[in-house]
Amino acid sequence: MEIEVPGSESVATRDRFNNSIAVAVALVSAFMAVSKIKDDNVVQAMQKAQAETVDFWNEYQARRQRQFGVELAIEQARASIPSSPERDAKLAEWKKQADVFKARAEESATKAKARAADYDAGNDRDDLFDLSDAMLSISLALFAVTALTRVRWLFGLAGVLGLGGAVFGLAGFNGWTALHPDFLVSILN
């Protein structure tokens, strides 16, 4: 049997408060778990985009080197071989080959820039998930302290941080990069 002390919580009030904390912790934890899966998928897509960007820039460099090699051969032939219809035909063939290398190099550069843009977009989403994870982690810690101290304003603060974490997490899920807090991310980087 419990004896109520004036000014202290009743058992029913204490149980309701404990239940509120438990439900909040369960919701925050579940959201964190699902967000972590999506965040990991975003990071994997970023890694793939980064690798493909490097590959496309390597292709670009190789094709530009071939183009310059052919153009150099054309200039050397013009300087060292007397003009003739055969030489001019061969140089025209080489020029077409150089133009193909140049066009393919530009294709590779375009692909590399597109994959770099994909990486940047993924990075913005990853930042949103990181901020979500940080806010949700702090929220969980505050819920734990609230359970021990029974300070209700701390419960409110934990709830606000949990809600903020959920907003950033939803922004990450939906690609709402307009919510990306550049100022905060720049401080944390």
C-alpha cells in the first residue's frame, strides 16, 4: 500500500507519465531504425555515383588523350610529308577519328557531371538523415533522463527534439532538400 505525500504524484499520474515516456521512446526508436535503413541506401547510392563519376572522368581523359594524339599525328604529317591526295585523304580520315574521340569525350564529361549532381543531391539527403539521427538520439537521452528525474519540461524538450528529428527524417525520405539547413551543416562539417 502506498501512502500519498502531499505535493507528490499519485500512482496513476506516475503510471501515465511512465507510459507516455515509454510510447515516445518506442516511436522515436522505430523511426530511427527505419530512417537508418533508408540513410544507408542513400549512402550506397552516393558511393556508386562517386565511383561512376570517377570512371566517366577517366574515360573523358583517355578519349581526350586519343584525340590529342591523333591531332598531333595530323600536324606532324602536315609538317613532314609533302602534300598529296593520298596524304590529304589519310589526314581527313584521322580528323574524323579525332572528332569521334572529341564527341565521345564530351559524352563522358556530361555523364560525369550528371553523376556528380546525383552525388550532391544524395549528400543533401544524407545530411538530413544525419541531423534527424542526431536530434532523435538526443531526444532518446532526454526521455531517459526524464524517466529518472520526472521533470515534465524535460519531457517536452525531448518531444520537440523528437519531432524535429522526425521532420528532418521525413525530409530525407522525400528528398525535401529545401529543408537542408546549410548553416548548421557547415558548422558541423
